[in-house]
Amino acid sequence: MSTSTQTSKTLYEKLVETHTVARLDDQNVLLYADLHIMNEYTSPQAFAGLAQTGRKVLQPGQNLAVVDHIIPTHPTTIRVIQDADSALQASNLKRNCEMHGIPFYDANDRYQGVEHVIVPEHGMVRPGMVILCGDSHTTTYGALGALGFGIGTSEVEHVLATQTLVYRLARTMRIHVSGRLPFGTTSKDLILMIIRKISAQGARGYAVEFCGEAIHALSIEARFALCNMAVEAGARGALIAPDQMAFDYLTQRCPDLKGESLAQALNDWRHLRSDAGATFDAEYSFDAADVEPYVTWGTSPDQAIPITGCIPELSSIEDETERQTVDRALRYTRLSPGSALEGVPVQHIFIGSCTNARIEDLRAVAEVVKGRKVAKHVRAMIVPGSGEVRRQAEVEGLADIFLDAGFEWRQPGCSMCLAMNDDVLAPGIRCASTTNRNFEGRQGREAITHLMSPAMAAAAAVTGCITDVRNLGA
Amino acid sequence: MTRLSKIEGVAAPLPIANLDTDQIIPKQFLRRIDKAGLADGILYDMRFDSNGDKRGDFVLNQPAYADSKILVAGQNFGCGSSREHAVWGLLEFGIKAVIAPSFGEIFYSNAMNNNLLLVALEENAVEAILRDVINPQYSQICIDIEAMTVRSHSQSASFSLSERHRRMFLEGLDMIGATLSMEDQIRAFAQAHWQHKPWLKDIAATTRKRLV
């Protein structure tokens, strides 16, 4: 980290400073967490550790837990977890939360959903917070100027017992994006382009701040998707300085803040930005005009191309390690070097995940599929991010559009993003997916994932192959 | 915690870039509420074919590497999901150290918290070690944590480890206990923090009460 003695500070440095309980050594601080979120699969061993040592949860009211990863998403009203191990994970989480007085969102709770969807949805993400969760996509919260990042289970136990984390300081990176995103592109395409250009470890070790005209033109939900996937470039945090759009979003979602208390909060949040003279350890800049719909072709999120482009030729890659990496990925995804992605048939469409299952994502899908049908031989499912998103989509008539088109309209959960529940792809199935990881086996052994935006996934659903949504017409 | 100063043994070459934690331990092994049996899931799709039979061509299935204690891997090893099961599983499998040009950040912290040693070396140093260990005759590696050195058949290299992590390996450290000795300081910090930002106090509890 830039241990700048000058007075100009980055937003990241300010957030760390205002949460430092103590400096432990030159690389580590004891960092206070305003909010700690848990799920059923990365917390059990942490609670077991507390039980073993007889330790208590220091501040239960700053913690919450939700069942999201293992939960089935079949469109039934009452959800029953059939798998015995998964059912035990859910009941164990409930028991642990009851024992320690931790707010809990159970499988059939009206507000249940994917952790990173429900937490901001109900105003629990506020600018200037530090938010931890045993899940790598906790970087999502940077969209509202909160420092969020994923931790492991040992750290979950540490946070439960102390509400703090022994935190290794990150280096700082600024990514400036000028201009405006062109027609037919989204923040998903932007982040896929950035990851492709800086690589899957391009931001490793850094807390990234996104800035520039293109960033502040994005809706808050689009910013969630951007910050969510910063971790796919290895980032230890992603931040966007909160602006009027963020304040409006928050004002709607924080009913506890009104009149004087709201004014006090807004006054605090307005100061959350990097100082003009602040220096970053690394800087990149991009032009939003260069963004096209991006689709991944390989098994790492940086293996992406614009839909108009071609997969790399092996002969064009000089570095031997890189050539082997590309070759290995293409053997897995059953694609040829130098070929295009447009026109590649898909058998499955998955619209969901903490990246792209919010109401704006579903509206974008509805816009494409309205009056069209899911292609023959394609199974298309929509898994909304939360109960709230699901109800909103039904109120707006989006659910009817999906059902008319032939989509499955399912209950909320992480579902096929990581396939921990029963939503698993069979070997060889090729899936157009709005998720965040195209790793080998992620959606099922030998299943092939192509990451893309919700609109692009919708276009693939109706044509049955990877398609440039811009050419689909009205 | 077990105290470690030296790790010696067979090292297996696994030169794959961005080997993510989903591959290190696939989803179907994450359904338990304890840490038992995770070794079964380690690198499952690489070790076993779709019928569940051992893949003879995979390095860890070859007799010469069956008792590997060390992996020599590609860049960004352990990227992706935060699942600490990857670290627990590797340890249960018998792996005590991984040598690679770089590691995923969350994986790095998880490994350090469990005494799985991660040694980051320059890419060409890792490649040179790989050229040794790819030959079963030269697959022995010795890592001295006190001196922070790695020795393979033909190579020797130094690595760095933060003082905190080095102490964790050499002396063991009850991190939660150490932090809890500062409990009063943490409570005082929170009180002062909430004085300035009252909208953060009990944020999860008050929201849960509102959402009934």
C-alpha cells in the first residue's frame, strides 16, 4: 500500500483509516467490520470453532446470515431442501443464528435471496462501510462506496468473535473509464473487456477505484455488476465514489434515515471520495466507446472476446505458457482457435447470480424476449436474485413475458452460478450464462460456460446460439 | 497449531495457470458442516474420470508422485471462490506447501491461517524448479521456513514471508485470542464510530426487525 505521508488520500485509504482499531505491524491493521454476512456453506466450521473454544459473538446486530448457495430453485411455493447434507447446512445455520442472536433469512423467508442482492436491496450497504462475507463476490458493495471483500472461514470465525479482521493492506489502483457505453452494451461487457485487457490477475493485490464519466453514468445496479466482477481480475476490493445517483438509491432504501438523520448521513457520504492529489500505485484508463458485447470463450474470465471478434490463433501467441493455457481452455470448451463465437449453438441459458439477477437485468432480458420464443432444444431458466426481485418482476409483467417465451421462472438462489444445489449442467452442455465464472466444471463437470450480459443471454435463448443482440432487431 | 520449520518431500508439477478453488475442490464436496473427508475432493475432476476411475495420466495418480507433499504450480494459484475447503482439503491430502509465481488473495490468507505454506517465486525460478521435479528422480524439494529458502535438485531460491506469517508458522499463534485481548479497545472503537455514524449501529438487527 502507498503509505503516503501527504495529506491527499484515496477513498480506499480513508475507508481503511476510519475502520482501523489498531495498527498491528507495517502490513496489517485490525480492521473493524460494520457488517458481516454469512451463508450456509462457508460459516459452519466457524461456528463450530466458537463452540469449541466457548467464545461468543461480540456484536450480533452487525451480522446477518442467509441460506442461498445450496437452496433448490424449483418454482414451488414452499421450498424443501431434499438433499440431506444441504438440509443440514441450512438447519445448522438457523440453529447457530438463533443461539447467537444473529439476524437470519431462512429458505422460505419472503426476503430470502442471493446474499449480495438482498443486502443492498434493503439498505444495509451504505457508503463508507466495511463489509465482510465468506464469499469472494463481496466486492459488489463498492458500487455504493463501501469496502467489501471476501474472507475465508477462519476469518469468519475471527469476525464473529471480535467484529474485526486482521487485515493485510492492499495496494491502490484507479481505473478511469471515459465516454459512454455504446448501444447494446452494459457494465457486464465493460468489466469483461477490462478483465480481458488486464488479465485474471491484473488487479491481484489491489483495491480498485473505478471513476470517470462512463462509470457515473451507470445505474447503481449496473455498478453492482461491475464491482462484483472486479474480483475476477484478482481485486481485493472495488470502489466507486458515491454520487447523487447513489444518494437517491440509498434514500429510497433506508427508511430509518429521514430529516436530520438523513441530512447527517448525506453530509458524511458526500466526503467519501479520493482527494484530488491522491496517488495510486497503478492506473489504467479505458474508453467506453471501445466496449462491444463481450463473451468468454475459455475457462477463465479473462478469456473473452467482443462478439464481432475471433478466438486467438495458437500460432499468434508467443509465450509458451500462455499458448498452453489457451490450448487447454479450448480443448475444454470444444472450440477451435481462430473461430468466431457468433453462431455457436447453446443448449442452456442461465440468467441469475449475484452479478446479473436484479430487476434491471430482468427488464433487459424481457425487452429482448418479448414476443419471441426460446429456441427449440434450448432449456432457459431465470433465477431472480431475491424474493423482492421476483415479486417486482411479477408486478411489472416481466414474469409473464418470460413464461410466454418458454423460460422457467424460478425461486431465488445462487443456483447454477456454482451449481451447489440441484441445478447442475450435464457434461458437454453449452450454457449462455449471466454469471461471473467460466471455470472448468463450475456449472457441472465438463459443462461449458459462456459469460455474457443478460441481453446477450436473452438473444442466445431466442436464437439458440451465441448472437450479437445488436443485430436482433425489434 | 502445529509448529513447522522445514518442509521436505516429493513435489508434484502442476503447471496450470489460474488453477481456481472450484477445481481444487469442486462444489459437491462442500456440503458438510465439518472439515472431514475433504481430501477426497481435491482436484477431483483431474484425478478421476467421469466414471469415478483414477486417471492414470494425472501426476498425483502416478506412483512416483503419490506421496507428494509439495505442489509446484502456475500463476494465480487458488484464484476464485473464497472456499477455505480448498486449503483444508489440500492439507488433509498431505500437501504442506505450494510453490507458484502468484496466488489468489483470499486463498493466500486462508492458507496462512491454516499453516499451508505458500511460496511465491519469480516465474522463471518456478519454471526452473518445474524442470527438476518433472523428473521423478529429481522431485525432492526442501523448504526451510526459518531461513526462507527453497532447494530443489538443481535450484535454490529465497522467498519472502511477512514477519507475522513467519511467526505463525514457527511459533503458532492464536489469532482470535490475541485480538480478544483488545476487546475493550474494539468496543470503545465501535462506540466512537457509532457516535459519528449512528446509522451503522445494529444495522443488520434493525433491518431484520423492519422486514417482518
